[in-house]
Amino acid sequence: MPQRVEQIIEFEDWFPPPPPSRDDGSGPYSRAFIGPAWRYAFRPRPDARKIRSSSQDLLARPGIESALRTLWEEGEAGFLKLFDADNNQITNPSFERVFDAFVGSLLEVVYDYLDEWQSYELDPERFVQSYLQRRVWDEVEVHYAVTVPLLGFQTESWPVDLSGLVQVDVLTANEKTELWNNGSLQRYIDFDTFMWCSFVLRQEYHRKLSDGINHQALQARHHSNLALTALRLLHAGHVIATASSTRSVSPPTRGANAGGLEDLGGSFHSHDSYYLEASEIPALREIFAKLIHMEASGTHRQLGLALRRFNSTYSRRKREDQIIDLTIALESCLLVGVEQELKYRLALRGAVLLSHPRKPEETASLLRVVYDVRSAIVHEGLSLEEMAVSKTYKKLFNNIPHNVIVDKARECVRQVVRVLIENLEAGRSLRSVNTDLDSAIVRSLNPSRNEKVEGGNPVSH
């Protein structure tokens, strides 16, 4: 078979030194980068363009449709499982209904034939042999490995197991080289970003190729999303995952497939990288376990909008869009059952909910600022910079620097969500939490009770 020489990238093992300290309890790390090592290399590779052309030529040969119909009439298409829109298996499908899937299965046979015999000449007996082997292959349980590059992430301790479902692990030089050069990730991650990647999320699952819809892959993708969410809820730092790569481990099949993580998505455009301390691993595991349990119990739906908007801020380039997302997250958490006095109720409820980790007056002030700034962005079309220099609008910030308002708002959302997760895990509903917050506010205003808001707050922290 014709070969061609292609240029590839080979990476070398590289790990940046851990940062000396975090700026504060929620801020980014400061760090000095030392560039990762890589070099150009060359390797022979079959001419993929000719392989594709050959497979199309083979299936376009005269008589292929009649041959397929003959195989179908003899029951040779019975291994194909077709499903309708409701995921119900279609029994006794017509030839027209099965044709596209049958052709698709033969495309794989063509690739198998080319790989095994290294020839573009179609030998009928050999082709039938490849076809029958593919049928057997489809019934073999395949072990798959899923790799999700973590961009902007570093840690001093690995691997980190999360509930036996996901593992945070180091990305070796050999694996990094293979991931990049097989081309599966290049659609989702640019080279300048990928070369800094040192860690990944790992998952595994088993399935048969004939199982129909790949529910295991969908679940693996979702667990990746939850692991990334847990990292972001743990503390500040710009950790991103834009794609996953799936390959078969046993038995090995051809190539690897990649897919984007659109739910979290984003691009690595921040210098506020994420560093996981060894001492933080138990807390990370606890957050992830609670997210998994909430999924199983169905209580996750109550925080679904807040978590989606919180995560979307990591993919937004404009800070104004981040403020809008964060405000929506706060409203979905703290304004349940409220139709009037939205800013007032948001500030009061948030101050009470976070009265243990934060000073209530500071929380209330921040929430009022965030609400007013969001309103100016939405209704006036102003940027944060424009508001900061405007005599009319700069007072909205209440002495909070406009360039840190997003970080402060995101940290507030992070704390709100974590407290609410504790309450939902304790069996309470989001509506009942909001109702109890109002009760705590009323009690704090009753001089005869002589109570502080913190002491009278029935909400669990």
C-alpha cells in the first residue's frame, strides 16, 4: 500500500513548578511558566486520501446494491440494530430502511480489508472473510478509555480518584504525542493551548459495537462535566475542558474519536490558572460525590440553571456576559417565589444564606452592585469600562473596582451554590430554603427576640 511520510509533534515530559502561594482565599495563583518541550518528528503513514477514495470506489462498483439486497434477504443484516426516535428497536426493518446502516457497516469492512490485506484490489473471498469477522467483532465487548485534557490545571498530587468514576491524572509525553497527532482533538483545541496541558480526566467503560445508542459514552461525558463543575466549585481558577478523546483499549480497534464538551466548552484565554493542593482533594471528592448523588436523586434539577450559568462564565470572553450569567444564577437560587422587590430580596436572602462564611453587610452590598450593574448592561448596553468612567454609573460599583466585580460575583455564586447543595443533600427543597431565609430575616427584625440573623438562621451551612 502506498505510504507517505508525515510530520508530527513529539512532546516531552514537562511539569511546571507549583506556585508558591495563592493570592488570597479565592483569587488566582501567580506563577512563572517554563515552556513545555516538543520537537518535530516524522513517521510513515498510509495515504489516507487514497484509502478514502478506494473505499468509495469499492462501494460504488456495479452490483453492490444487488449484493447487499441478497445478503439482507439471507438474514446477513440481522446483526444491525436500528432504533426509532424514542429509542425503541425497529423489528423487521425494510431493505430501504436498513440500507444506509448496512452500507455504513460495509465501510468499516472496507477499512478492515485495506488494513489487513494492504491492497486496493478487491478479492471477493477475502472481502467476505473481512465481513464475517466484522460481524463477530460487533458482538465483542470492547473496553474504552476516555481522556479529557484539562487546560489551565496543575496539581502536586495524582492520580485523584473521584467516586471510582473519574480520575484526575497526569498526561504523559507519549500519550500527549498520540492524542495530538491522531488528529482527533485538533478540531477542538489549538496547538498553542494543548502544548501547556499536563493533566487529564480519565474514564473507562465497556460496550458492544452492536448495542445501538452509546449510553455509556453519554454518561462518561456527563461525569466529565460533573468533575469539572466540582473543580470549579472548590475554588477559583480558570480550568477548562473543551473536548474528549475515546479509544478502544481491548481489543484495540482503529483510531480514536473525539467530541467537544459543548455543555461546558470554552476556550483557555485566562492567566488565572487552577492549582489543586493535596489538602484540597478530600473536599473535591466530597463535592463530586454530592453532585453524583443529586443526579441520582433528581434534586440536581433545582440547581440546574444556576450550575449551567456558573459554568458558562468560564467560556465567555466578555465580562459583561459573565455578569449576566452570574446574576441569572443568583436569581435562580435566591428569588424562588419572588416577583417584586427583586434586588432587595436578592441582597437580603444572599446575606442571610452566607452569614457564616461572609459578613452579611458585605454580601448584601455586593449583590446589590451585581444586580445594578447587570441591569445597566442589559438595559443601557453599557460595558463595565464605560460605567467605571461615567459620573452617572460609576457609583453603581459602590467602591468595588470594576475589574474585579466578575471575580467577586463568581465567588459569591460559588459559595451560594455550595451552601444550597448542602441543604438539598439534607433533604430540603430550594423553595423551602428561600422561605426559611425570609423567616430568618423577619426574626432578626424583631427586637423582642434579641436575635442576630446568624443565630436565627434555620438554613444549614
